[in-house]
Amino acid sequence: HGPAQLLQNPMTYARLATMGVPTLIISGGADLLSPPALMRLLSAPVPGSQIVTVPDAGHAAFWGRPEVWNGLELEFLRQH
């Protein structure tokens, strides 16, 4: 049983490689659903992407460590 409607533009590594916008990828250091190693693999094909890990945070690092998450976002936005 797949999705009720197929994706029109599935996300692939080839599509990630065509992204032309500044991209920040934030991963929780203790994230079990999207661990830092997986996020590094996904960010590798994105040109100029930045990846950072929030220590001692799980999947919802924006809830668990909002002061760190928000600081990272604001710094990224200042740079771009």
C-alpha cells in the first residue's frame, strides 16, 4: 500500500544537486529518525549547503534546544 497520490516531483539526489538557494540543514545530535550521519549524506549533493548538529537534542531540536536552534537559524540568515 503506497501513497494515495504519487509525487509529481520525487526528491532525488540529482534534484538536490540542482538546488540554487542557500540551505542550512540542522540535525539533533541524538536524533534517531534523521541521525546526523544521514543528514550529512543528504546534504552532500546540495551545492554550498551547511550542516550543523545540535548537541544533546533529538528529532525536534527546535523544541528541545530552541535557543541553540534559533541562534543557528539567525546566524545563517545574517550570512545570506
